[in-house]
Amino acid sequence: MREPREKVEVFRNYYLISFQTLVNFADESEEKGRARSPASIFSSTPSSAGCYILVFKNGAVTFSPSGNGHISRVRDRIRRLPDPSILSGDWVCYALIDDIIDSFEPYMQAVERESESIEDQVFIARVDDVRSLIPRAENLRKKITYLIRALSGKVDVLNGFVKRCQAKDKPLFPEGDLIMYLGDVQDHLVTTMSSLSHFDEIVGRSQSNCLAQISANNLRLSLSINEVLSKVTVLATIFVPLHMVTGLFGMNVTVPGQDVPGLAWFFGIVGCFIAFIVVCCTIATRYKLL
């Protein structure tokens, strides 16, 4: 049975550690035979798989249904040991845990670079570019949340593991230097969690700044539109009465001055219109309506 929960269980002659690993980083790196860049590693959300470690006094047995690259890296580390006498099942367990925690480092670097990129672009990007930053920030926050959730269970497992190692009535657990090594892994894990929380705050602040900048731009645009519409309304108020007068003259009625030769009446009426427009525009300008 596959246990999805991360935990430590103690039996008579061995103990079992259940961990969740990042299979994307492990598998693809092993298949290609080279390290991947942080940007390419973080191009898609990583997935996890169970890794189960049975630790005996003189050895360790691992089970990973999806496969992972931690085993081969621990083997290489064992070959480079300067003092083979420290090798034991507990040391192999420590090395596996340490390698699993280290596998999160490329994702940490990718998160750091992406969060800094978003933070820098918020204040220098154009309005159209700011809109495109919001999906980037949202996607990054989802990945950060995934990593925090993947690491939070390991914090509890390591805390319980170290406490059981320090208990005197548990001779099955490692002692001495291995406890110190586990404490180092524990500090590394806590530091990683703190960094992820810090990056999440940066991305959240950048996302808020993007939304605030878009809101400010929309407000400025709305004010500009309202100002233009108010001026158009004033002009319409001035010209509508003139249009009504010319409409009355166009009816089948007697027009003033139609029997008088010359253009005096025409220019007189046009002059009245112009005078009316000038007076209305002056009043509107005085009261800051135009």
C-alpha cells in the first residue's frame, strides 16, 4: 500500500520513513544526463511521488513506485566518502533525506529569479505589460504554495525524527554525529521554508502593486472620459437652442426679413447666434465648465 502521508514509524528491528519527492527534477535530470537550468525546471508545476525508506542496523532499503534519481546520487556520495567506517543504515537514511531536501534548491532559485523579475517589472512596465504580469504572479504563487505544502510535511517528520533520536529509550535510532547531521538538514529545511515565505510575500506585494497600478490607470482614464463628456455636454447645451431656432425657420412659416432685399437680416441672425455662443462660452469658462 502506498502511504501518501509523510511520517516516521518504528518497528522492532527497523524504522520506516515515508517522504514525498519531486519526480520531475529527478527523472528528467537522470534521463538527460545533465543538470537542468532553474528556468526550465520551473516551466511547469512539479509533481510528487512517494519514497519509502526502511532503515536497518546495517543497511537501508528504499521503495519508489515512480522512480527517482536520489538513489544514484547517494551511491555516488558513498563512493566519495573519505571514511567508509561511518557508513551505516542510519547514514544512508540521512544521505537520502539530505538529497531529497537538496532537490528543492533548483526550484528555490527559479522562484527567486522569477519573483525578482516580477518585482522589477511592476514599476517600469507599461500599462499593457502590467496586465500580463498578473497571470505570471498568480501562477508563481501557486507554485510557491505547492513547494511550501511539499516541505511543510517534511518539517514535522524531521522534528519527530530528531526528537526520537534524542530519546534514550530508543536505541534503534542513530546517535552522535548523525543527530548533528540531521540537525543540519533540519536547519536547511527551515531556511528553505523561510525563503519561500519571503518570496511569497514579494510576489503578493508585486501582485497588489499591479492591481493598484491598473486601478489608478482606470481611474485616470475614467476621469479623462468624464471631463471630455462634461465639455461635450456644455457644447451641446449651447448649440441645441440654436439648432431649434434654425429648425423653426425651416418650417413653412413667414421668416423675419424674407421680403426685405439684401443680406442684412441673414447676417443679423448669424451675428446673434455668434454673440449667443460667445456669451455662453464665456460663462462656461468662468465657471470652469470648459
